[in-house]
Amino acid sequence: MTQMFPDSYKHKGERKILIEHLRKRGITDERVLEVMLKIPRHFYFHKDFWDHAYEDKAFQIGAGQTISHPHTVAYQTQLLEISNEDKVLEIGTGSGYQTSILLELGADVYTIERQKELFDKTKKLLSALKYKPKYFFGDGSKGIPAFAPFDKIICTAGSPSIPNTLLSQLSIGGSMVIPVGNENEQKMNLVKRVSQTEFHTEVLDSFRFVPMIGEQAW
């Protein structure tokens, strides 16, 4: 990964502290932790806010969107159980941090963002960092049907329900993580497609995401 910005001993030390914090909060997938230790999260922030990059909290990134808590990123990624060359659909490119983690885990990532300002900014950043997902600008609630099915789907915004459009784009045996609820709180849902018509849904912990906005959501 190209070092666009300095990755100081201070930043590396803060990442180590963050990883130990994530372990204490129940993240056990060492592959996920290893990748999060490797990726300089401050690269995805404006330099004025680098001092906040390794705090376990969400942060505004513009266009009304946020970069999720590191714990939330690790939690969703761990649930997906990414295997090398998994075809992954990411709903909400955002800062590109989650995208980078998926790519470092060996996934073939298709990522879609509806905010043009964020889409342009993040595409430029990820390209400079030598990451090569497939970029799409548009309504993430509709997924990317032309490239379906996907082995894994990750939604980085909350939805009042699970869009059928996304369920239909999940491969048999595939998994989707999506926060479902109202604008104040959502429960993380882990959906597994068992057959052409059967899905198994596990409702897990509470989170708070920015809302998914689109034809199939709010």
C-alpha cells in the first residue's frame, strides 16, 4: 500500500492499542485484526483530525456520512467470514476504509456510493493507495443486479427492513450483514441464503448507523 501520508510510530502505536481494545470488546478473528493493524486509519481522515483516527468512535466525513466506529467495522467484517476471492457487494463506499479492509482480506469488491462528492473523493483516495475495487455511483438499496450474485453483501447504513432487491442478489450459501431498525437504533442482522427461496436471519447486537437512503429503503 502506497504511503500517501506519514505513518508515524505514534500512529502505529495507537493502532496497536486500538487492536487490543477490539479484542477486549469481543473481536476474535485474527485475520480481521491483522488487517486493521496494517491499514493506517488516519489516511481516511482529513489531516486536521488525525488525532482522532484511532479512537473507537464514528466520525463525520462529509455529505452527512460517517466513518464507522472501528469496533463496528471489525464486527461486521468478522460476521462475513471473508474468504479469498469472495465476490463482495458493499453498500455505501463512504470513506473507503471498510472497502480497503475487504480488499486486504482478498475479496473481489463491488462498492456503490450514492453521494457524488464522497464517491469522487474516495475513488481518488483509494486509487492513490493502489486499491482497485469496482466502483459504482448510484442507489445502493437497489444493489448492483447486473453483477449479481454476490457471495457476501455488507451494508454500512441502517435500513427499516431488509430490501428484497439485496436478498435476490445474494448467492445460495452466501451471507449478508445489514443493520435493521429505525433512525435511532438498529439491530445487526446476519442473513444467510439457504436455497433459492429460503433465508436464515440471525438478529444480533444494537448499533446506530446513518440511514440508508434510496428507493428500497428510507
